[in-house]
Amino acid sequence: MKRYFVWLGSGRAAKVNVGNKGALLDQAAKSNLPVPEGAVLLHEFFESLLEEQILLQENGRFHCPNPIELYESLFTAARMPRFDHPIAVRSAFSAEDREDESLAGHFDSVLNVDSSSPEALSKALCQVWNSASRHKSDFRKDVLLLTMVKAQQAGVAFSEAAYQDDLINYTDGLADKLVSGTVAGQTLLTPQLTLGESATDDLPEFGQRVQKLLRGVRRTFGVGDWDIEWADDGQICWLIQLRPITRASRRNEAFTFANLREILPDPPSPFMTSIVESGSTELFDYYRQFDPSLPTNRHMVRVFEGRPFFNITLLTDMMRKWGLPTALVTSNLGGSSDRAAGFKLGRFLWHTPILLKLGWAQITAVSSAEKATQKILAEAKQPYLSLTDLSQAFSHLFVQFVSEMLNLTQAMSGPLLILRTMNTLAEHNRRQSSIATQSLIDLAPLQTAVSKNPSWQEAIKQNQLPTDSEFQTLWATYLDKHGHRGIYESDISRPRYHEDPSPLIASLTRPPLTEPEKRPYSLKAQLTRPIWWHCGRILRARELWRYHAIQCYDLLRQQFLPLIDQAVQDGLLPNQDAFWYLTLEEVAQLDNGKTFTKTEIDSKKANYSQLQTYDFPDLIHQFDDFSTYLEGYANGSIQNLGRLSGIGLTDGEVNGRVWLLREPSTQLPDGFIPEETILVARAIDPGWISTFTNVAGVVVEIGGDLSHGSIILREIGLPAVTNVAKATQQLKTGDPITLNATNGIVIKN
């Protein structure tokens, strides 16, 4: 006898070639995850109905003339158990929920079907089978029959290996409107639980049950990327559907400029910003060498309004994964985090092999920096014949510089945290002397000599250097040691002291630096002296590493300047300063003969001046409305900015005209071309796919980032922003707009 159904939990679905949608749910039920009672109605049953002409096909549509025959064939001939409650009839086609394509919401589901009614059941089955025509390929047409859950809350969740939080989108009642994108729902960001960890107390009770369900999914199917539909009845959180994530979610991650603000101008030169951004992947590779399972699809550095920001969420996620306090990162970067966590013994023990390797790197951090110093000095002294080669060498130097800084900073992060907690760090710091303070100490001979010579003082008041041989000897000695340094020396576009000594000249008339008074150690300071010995040793090594790295910056800068001068002489640049307004990509174009006119450079300078009007806090989020950080915004002087904000689903920026639609269409308005058309709609679902092929970008007013329509937009990679409040009210067909999907912003031009 042919098998026409597989009961969920039997473990047989995959063996009879059921696709992912049914097979995964079957495996989940077999592993005792809470799956509603149900079955997979096999493709073979569908074929048998056609053979026996119980199911007919006319004009490409299936229909059942006698529903009672279908009903008896299923429950009598096939001996399928009857359901005591209403059911959901859902597609479980083999074309669905594959790793490369989900087809989320592409086929039909019918809810609250009375399974005791032949008419209702046959009508629902025919509707689902007919929806298969939306996909032209041949595939199995299995159907899921699931007992309906009396949901108080329901929704979807993304559990991704790259993050330490699960992203949950939910609404009251059933989730059909949520996944269709007709309501936005609400969002929870919940810590991922591992074995033995309790649910988060400050979550609503259903949220805690979702947390536990997602842990069960990871336990059963592995720590991967899972898209889960769930329904909570107030007692149990039920697993309704499970599929691989085909495109990563867009998380509203936190970024910090705190550490970079200390060493770079605000904003840095466009060239320097481009260098920092180009090293994003390599910088995080420092940590991946210890733990290859760390994510590869998240940026350690992102640029917002001309400024590079460190991804503090990524770095604290790494700490959370290893069971270490997130304060080890935030206290050393100088910023903060909105996802703070403490020490977790279980995770710490599980990751002991990784932490031992990391610990050894920290123990050997000083010797590693000493070896790296010789390497970077040798590389910086190599001759480079083109601006592109020189830029690449500088990019490599920057990555080496930051990687060693991370190593040294990490090595002292634990001891520093202890000293801060004991309130003895400042006391120990007063006795610290590194190469950084040496630049001030070494000014003392010059300052003393100037204080005794009125004619020198008079020259310095005129911002000139005395010409006496005695002064020039002292000055040359100082510059030989510290002339490679300068104001905002971490930005290679800035001149060094030996090029422009004006920042130093005024300081020559000031009294020499005096050492701080060395008071007796307090009892707590005495107890922590061994910790400070270790910490101070690394701190001095870090400052010495920075000193030598800036030497290399200067060596490369002195190679940049003549090559830039040559580009000016060749007519490729209007002046030397213009070079620092170029990105790495534009530098390569310059070497290939592209001319950057004065008009182009003036435009870049004007844009840079505009960027200077932003005043960012130390911590921002990726989807913040950055206009609120503009000067004058707080006092109301900035009005009607014409900016709409939402959730960016993909990357990319598009300039074009609005095409406002209430329902899908493939007929563009007169004069519109796809490359410059941006769809604006109140809500979308998979039925809009044909419209998507005719536009360059999409703006959606209502919808979460986990709805079926959003998933499809991510899968096809179309620049898109969802959850843009009042988009259909404020935009009309023909309006010129800029869609910045990367930052989730729509700008009315």
C-alpha cells in the first residue's frame, strides 16, 4: 500500500523525499521540540487524486468536483488520523526553504480550516496546490496539516551564528499579518541562551519561552542561521516553521567613535577614512586567528558621515560568546555599550582552548610588538613608485599598527579593569613615564634655554625660530627624536613637526614639565603593585609601538609628497592638498591618468566642510537619524530636512523618482526607466516580485525586517528600506529622492 502521509515526529519525512519545510518540522517534533500535532500530506496523495480524477485540472487550475470523495480518500482509504481541532493547511513544496532560496510566503497557507468539513478541507487543499503555479519549475507538492494554535502572541525570529542576540518580531494573536508585511509588529532583541543558562528575567513571559525554543532549535539543528515562525498560547511556545536564513538580517548595531576621536580629527581626511575602512576585515582577522568561528560577514569598521566607527556590538558579542565581561572592551575603547554582560563561567570554560591561545598572545604581546617594529620600519623604508602602491603599503601598515595595538590593549585590559575597580589606577599612573610623555620632557632643555635668552623669546613671539647655532643645535636634537610626530598624527594627511613646527614654537616659552609629586603608596596601591608592574610594562610597550608606527607614517608621507607634486605638475590635481580628499579607489584612478579638476576638489572640500557640522556622541546606532547630530538641530534652527528613516534591508544607494503604488504593477509611468525608478508602497508581499524587477529600489511604509517581502528583497539584493513611517503620505509619484538603504534613510531632493 502506498504511503500518503507522514505524521510529524515519525522521523520519516526526509526518507520519503519531503522538502525542507516538512522534513525539518518532522525532525523538530521527533527531537521533542514543541511542534503542533500534524502531518505531511505527501505528493503521492496529490498524484493519486489526479489519477483517480478526484482532483481535476482545467485551465491550469485544480478543483475537486466531489469534496466527499477527497475526504474519504484521505481519512478512510489512506487511514489518516482525524484532527479534533481546526487546522492550518500550508504548502510544504520541495521548492521552498532551501539554503539558497526560501520563497518565503510565495505559496499559500489557509488558516482555521474545519477538517471535519469535506468542502472546507478540499477548498483549502486546492488553493494551496494551485499556488504552486507561481513557480515554473517542477517540484514535489507536499502539504502540511497542522493543528491551529490559539496564539496570544506569534511572530518570527532570526537566530544567527554571527550574533549573540536573537532578533524576534512579534504581534498579538496570529502572525499572518506580520509575515505578510501588513503590520510592522514589535521587536525584541534577546540574548542567545546556551545549555544551563536561564531565560532573561526582564523579558515578558512569552519572550522567555521564545528564548528557550530558539535554544532548542540550535541544540537540535546546530548553531547556524535559522528563520523560525512561532506561536505562543500563554503556556507553550510552539514551533510553526523552521528554515535556513538565505540572507542575513540587518541589525541595528551600536558603533563607537570614542577611541578614534582621540587620535583622529573629527572627521578625518577622506583619504584616511578610506584607509581605515579598507582595513575593516583584516582588523577583525586578529581575533579570528584565535577563534575561526567568529563571524566573517560583519564589519568591524563602518563609515558614517565621513567618520570611521568601531563596531562595539561586534566586539562585545565576541566577549559575550567567550563568557568574558564586555567591560574588557568598552573600558579600553573609552566608549560604552548598550548590550553589557558580565562573566559567564560555563561559556568561559567551554572556550578555554581559545582563551589560552589568546592569553599566550597577551603574555608575548611586548616581544611581538618589538619584532613587528623592525618589520614595519623596514617596509616603510622601501621605495614605492606609484601612489597606488604607496597607498596599499600604508593601508597594510595601518592594519599592522592597529592589530598590535589591539594585542597590547587586550593584554592589559584585565589588569586595568582590576586597578580601576580598586581605584588605584590614577595613583599608579602618576609614576608612569612612557615615550609619549618623553616628547614633553625632552622640550625642557629648549624651554630652559629660551627662558634665559630674551632675544630668543622675542623671535618666538613672532612665531619664528631663533637662528642662533646654540638654539638650532638643541632644536635639531629634539626634531631628530620627535619631529615625526604632529597634531592628529594618526591622520597621514596632517603635517609633522619637522614640516610645520608652529604647534611647538609657542610651547618653548612655557616652563619645563615638572614631574608629579610622588606621594607614598596607599595600602591598596601597595597591594596592587604587582598588577601595575605587569600593566605598566605593557602600557609603555604600547606607547613605544605607537611611536615607531608614527615614524613609519612619516617615512611614507615623505614618499607621498613628491609623488603628489608630480601629479600636480602633470595636471592631474589642482594642488597638493587635493590628494587627501581622494579615496583609495580614486587614487587608483589617478595613477591611471584620471584628472581631478579644481571644481571636483572644491565640491569634495565643501562636502567635507558639511561633514564637520556633525557632532556625534560616542555611541550611535546604525539606523539612527544622523540629522539629529547636526549643529543647530537641538535648538530648532534646522527645519524640514526632508529625511525619512526606516530599517535598511540591504546595502546600496539609489537616486531616482518615486513610483507610488497601492498594488503591484509592471507598467511604469510615462518617461520612467527602471534604473531611476524607486517603488514606494504601503506594504509588500511576495506578489510584488514582478514589480521589483522593474525598479532600482524599494521604500516600504509598513513591515518588519523579517516579513516575507523583506526576506525576498534581501535575497534579490535590491536596495530597500522598510518601516518608513508616513512614506506614502509624504512622497508622491515623480518626486526626486535618494534612497540610502545602507543607513535606512530616504532623502527628498
